[in-house]
Amino acid sequence: MATNRLSERYIEELENLMSDPNPIVRSRALEAFRKTIGLETAGGVQVNVNQQAALIQRGPTSFEEVMEKVRVRLIAEHREQTQIAPQ
């Protein structure tokens, strides 16, 4: 509970500082934010990026393949609807 209140207050104050017309205030607010989230340390800026990807061989691997599957499915649904339609 206390953490939630503090985080809300922190975000509100950060928004106030970032909307300040003075660029120095905005710069300092951004610097404090980077330190808070751990992007900036005493030695400079530190960014860690971890990326994982899982490829499923059964599925489409490109946008074009996905669109082709959608097109085929729409055509099949359209054919089904025209066969079901009352005559």
C-alpha cells in the first residue's frame, strides 16, 4: 500500500517536473528518473537488453504468409456462407 502511494506520488511529481518550461529542470528530472530505474550509474549510462525468441515451425514466418492464410480462410468462409444461404 505504501509503495503504491509513493509510486503514484513519484509519477505525479515526475510529470510536473517534465512539464516545466525550464529545460534544465526537465533534464534534471529525466536524469533522476534514469537513476531511479537503474539506467544511469556513477560510471554513465548502463542498458541491459535480453531478448528471447521462440520460433514455431508450424506457423507462418512472414507477414505475407500470414496474409495468405487469412485470405484462404476468408475465401473458405465466404464459400461456406454462400452454400448455407437460403435459396
